[in-house]
Amino acid sequence: MVNNCAEPIWVAHSTNVQGPQNVKLTRGAAYTYDVPEGGLSATRFWPKTGCDEGGRNCTTGDSVAPCPAGGCQPPIESKFEATFAPRGSAAQTWYNLSQVDGYTLPFKVVPRGAGAEQGSCITSDCSGLSLAQCPGDEDLGNGQFPAYAHQDLRVRDRNGVVVGCMAPCKKWNYPAPWGLGQPESADPGLHLCCPTPIDPATGQCTAANACMTSDACRNTADPRSVEHTEYVLRMHRMCPTAYSYAYDDAAGLHACSSETSFEVTFCP
């Protein structure tokens, strides 16, 4: 993890990752996390900003417990996620840059070592992420639901400065004061969040049953599809190799060798 931002960041990660939480990185500083030889599944790393020296009481990034007195913040941080295969095995290491919930800082992921820059194991450059491009007047229903036609996805700090951007689904389902606190089972949230409470293999995963298959989620012929939101359209321009919504697999999922490691730079 490398910080090239003007201000310090604190790196947080999922609990299955070895190494300290909330490592403070000043500009130009880096920290390396070791992955066990036997691999590691479903890891997640994200930057926190505006924290105290201990990496708490942050402006962004306090999205998992322990949280500040005011409660957890929405999980909108720019995220790097990976499942590491056992080293030397024929299995693949998978990684993605996730803006499914939103984004904060621009970042870039560069694969290193065996398998780097081969197939889909490519450099993913989200250095173009800009909070200035966060929609301030998003139509969550694409003309189908007038009550949700004018939604501000920008997240501000106590001084009114924009510090993050909420994805359409997160705006829909996250509680107030950040979001609308609405159920994913109801439209337009059904098409924004694409929940799958029913196994698609049963054939019963339909919109009528409050379930969306991956194909239904990606169906651009459906005017309610999240693909039509300004957020997704702008994300695909700013960060074309990242997840901008659930099932954005064609753009966001990358397969690498079990020998591949990664360099993640914030504010590249």
C-alpha cells in the first residue's frame, strides 16, 4: 500500500488479513502486507482520512466497528479486494477495485511478478476518480419513479466539503442521514442493488420474487437498470476496469497467477 496523497491516510483491512490495523501513511510512505503461503480469501483494504493519530474518529473510512460515537459511516471508501490462491498452485488469484458502494480517493492497482499484465491480470487505473464527478442530481429511477428523480450522491463533512460519493444502491438502502433507508426488495432499489435472496439456479430468481439474476441486473434494455444511472456511466469513464455496481464482472473482475502480488497506490 502506497500513499501519494497530500494528506496522511490510515489503511484499514478485513479481519482475516495479518498485520496491524489503521497503519498511518504520510505522503510517499508505504506498507507491505504479507499473504500466507496457503492463500487468503475475501480480503479487503481501504483508506481512511482525517483521523486522529490512532486512526480513529476519521472523516471517511470508519465504516466498520469500532465506530465513532455518532455511529458507523457508510462503506463508500475506495476499496481493493482480493482472494489469494495458495502460492505455487494452479488456482487463480482474483482481485477487483470496488466502487459498488461508492468511492473516496483515486487509486491504482499494479500487478507484480508472475502473471502480471497477462490476460485480465492488468493494471487497473482509477486515478481519474474525481469527487467533482459525483452526481448531485441523480435520477435513481431513470424516469420511472419521479419521487426519486433528484438525489444528491455527494457525502460532505461537517464543514460541507465533499469527501465521498455514494453509489445508487447505497444511497437507496443506507439509513438516514446519509441514505434513504429503503428495502432492496422494492423498485427502484431492486434494480439498483440487484439482490439475490433466491438461488438463480432454481429459476425462481425473478423481479416478481424480489430477486435479480446477474443477466437481469446487466440488462441495458431494461430502463430501470442501474446501468443507466449517471453514477455508473461516469464510473465507467473514470475507472473502466472496476466494479461500479453488483455484477459488473466484465469490467471489474481480474484473474492472476497464484504468484502475483499487487502494488496499490492512493492518489497516484
